[in-house]
Amino acid sequence: MLDDLDRRLLRHYQRDPGVSPSELADLAGVTPATCARRLSRMQTTGVIRANRAVIDWRALGYEIEVSVRVTLDKSQPRAFDEFGEAARAVPEVVEVQTFLGRVDYRLAVIASDMTHYRQIYRTAILTLPHINEIEALMHLSRIKSDEVLPL
């Protein structure tokens, strides 16, 4: 699906998505028209899904991140759908993942401090539907967080 030129463009583009098309063309050693055509094709086919701002939530006063692992009551036929929908509605839940295995969901929750987290946990997390078991893990540090792919 991707040839060497596509991979070269993606390597440069994922390092700096704000680079202009002409600068990207220069970095990849192609004409601006070829670069634009290739990027457009990769966007159309879904290889490039989005350009977005990555905001440091700590700079906005959120000092705490907690991973909340949830096992659901699977006796309820709509447990997964209803839990997922409700979890997405909590503003401080910045990521929702599902798993196969003992844990069904993992929520990434941010808070300004422990008092704020306790309030979120009691009023928004514990009230989510169909929870059978819950475990909260406080993040101490992020060792690696990188969306750059090895192309």
C-alpha cells in the first residue's frame, strides 16, 4: 500500500505536522505537487487520520493522572455499551480503552489535585453503570509517550 516515497513523506510529516507542503517536499526530495498529491491520497485512504494540537494538560493545572481499571458485570447484555457511553461523558476522562481479559476497561482520568480526583472518583467514576470491580492506579511518571511510528 505504501511505497518508499510515502514512507519518507510520513517520516518527516510525523516529526513536524506543521511543516509547509513545500518544505516537506524539499525534505523528502520531491516536487511540491507530488508531495501534495501523496499527502492527499494518504488522507483520503485514512493513513493520515488527523492533524491535531497536543496540549500539555499539566500546563493547564492538571497535576494528577490516574488509570482506573474496571471489570464489568457481564450479566447485563448492554453493559459494555452503556459503560462506554457514560465514561466518555465524564470530562476528566481523557482516554477510554477496552480489553480482552480480566480487565474490561481502562480509563485515564486527570485532576488538578487529590481533592479534585476524590470528587471525580466519588461522583463520576463510581456512579458509572455496571461496575463489578474497580482498581485505581496513580501515575508516577510517563516513561514513553510517542505516536511516531517506525517507518
